[in-house]
Amino acid sequence: MTEHVMKQTDQVSTWYPPHPPRVETDVYVRSHRSMTVDQNLPCWACGITHADIIGKTTPNIAPGLAMETHHFWAEDAFTGEGQGDGGIFWPRVMADHPAFDWAGSGFVLADPATWKYFVDSPFNLQVLCSACHRAAKSVPHWLAGLPDPKRGGLVWPVDAGVIGIHHASYPEYRDQRHNRPDVPPFRVPAGQPVIVVPPHILIPQVTL
Ligand SMILES: [Zn+2]
């Protein structure tokens, strides 16, 4: 088994429903602020927070880096954005997510103006930094060359990078959250020892 590079060039054409000029709904503004500022939730992929950006806690934090919220289960642009039918088959979404308070949220299947109560709710939003959200090619990880306290103090390589969910393949995006920082991302040589980190470092509630 040898390390190998896989290069992939895809061209994808996606039709977007016509939509009015984009405006943030009141539900979105409330959800976004609550998640990124009030709760200071970390970027799902790289772990940076609003407080890290404001405090500029590492030299890698590029000007313009911001906390964003990604429409995860249903993309805003495909829903009609309150102005039309969009392209979402809502009964499928509703069946997939019985834990969401469909009736209590204000969502009414027959009224597209109310779909924001799901689309822009914290349930459908994932906190990402702008790099892990929209970077079209790899940009420096905010902890490149630095220890990661949430990964047992292991040090990220100086060339660690991140790429946005709107551009990465799903497996590559997803495992940015999971990759081990003591080797360049995903480049684990044969025979590299498995990392042993006490679980409580990652999951404070764990009971053994
Ligand atoms: Zn990030």
C-alpha cells in the first residue's frame, strides 16, 4: 500500500430556481446570531469560533474570515426562498426529520412564506467558518503549525488546509472534521501508530 494522489476534475451544471434578490429572513438573522455569537459554536469542520476570530487567537486567521451558517439539510436556493415552490419535495424532508417541530415552528406545507421556519432554523443550519463554507481551493487551517487543544494538543502540520463544503467532495469535507493533525491531512504513512487520546478530551460527558 502506498500513498497516492487522486486528482478529480468535475464540471457540474445545476439549475437554480428563479429567486428575488437575496435577503436574510428574520428567522435566519436570529438563528445565525444565536449560533455563532451568543452560543459561540465552533465551525463544524475546523473548530474555529467567533471569539477566536474576534480575538485573532492565531496568526493564521486571515482578514475577512467570518463565521457563517450553511443550510445543511435543504439548501436555501432550492427552496424558492419564500417566493415560490422551489424544488424541494417537503414530505421527504419532513419524513427524514421527525425531531423537528414542524407544527410548532410555524412551518405550513401549503405556504412557501413559512418554509423559512425550517430552512433558516438552527435545525437546518450548520456553523462553518467562511473558509470551510466557501473556499474553492485549499486555504491555510487556522491552527496550521499550532497545537490543537481539542485534539489532545497534537500539532497541525504547517501546510494544513481547509476547503469549503460548496467545493469539496462530501467525503473530503466531512473528514476535515475527523482527520488527525499529527500528519499532513490524510497522509498517514504505513505503520504510523494509532493516536491514543483520552476520550474525555473530545467528549467531556463520556463515562467509561
Ligand atoms: Zn472552518
